Amino acid sequence: MGANPAIEVDPDDLEELRELGHRMIDRLIDRHAALSKERVFRQPASKASLHRPLPQQGAGFEAAYEDFLRLVEPYPTGNMHPRFLGWAMGAGTTFGAVAQLLAGAMHANAFGGEQAATYVEAELLE
């Protein structure tokens, strides 16, 4: 039983995805740049707002991103503001967020083995 080469996992319109990806990164950087002007702490969204039936078919990239902007992005951990001192948990950095994009795209399985991600982690730990 082999893989079916006719099955595509990439979207039909990569340019549409490229445009959305650029908007997402621009928003991320703009949001991080504006953190110090926002409230120091924000209550997370309610769990109820995220609970809904699974769709029968995909709604597309744009709809998924709109859901993220409305239901997730405004309510991160509540402590991303640079002046939040309620507990010690780093908020990360803008560069770190973009670096995570690159790491996620590698689809590394960091159990070990012969792959760049494993070598980088070992070097860092050493």
C-alpha cells in the first residue's frame, strides 16, 4: 500500500496563501510593536466562545485567520505587556515568533536522529 501521488496537501492557490502569510507576519510585528500601549493584563477569552460544532467542510484560510483574530489573538496569556510583573513567564520576542514560523515549517521530529534541528539543539545545550 503506497502513497497516492495524486493527493496534494498544498493549497491550489499558493499566491493567495503567500499574501495571507505576509499579512499575518505584518500583523504579528505590528501587534508586538504596540504591546506597551495596550492594557497591562487582559482576561483570556472564555472557553465557551471557542466551543462550537466541527464544520462539515473547511472554511478556508481567510476564515480560519478571521477566527484567530477574533477569538484567540486578543487573549494570549494575559501577560504579554512588557510591564506585566504579576508572574515570571517570558512573553517571547518578535524575532522568536518569526523564528518559530521557520522551525514549524521544517516539520522536525526532535526525538534525535540525523537532522539539522537535532544538531542545533544539541549545540545549544552544549
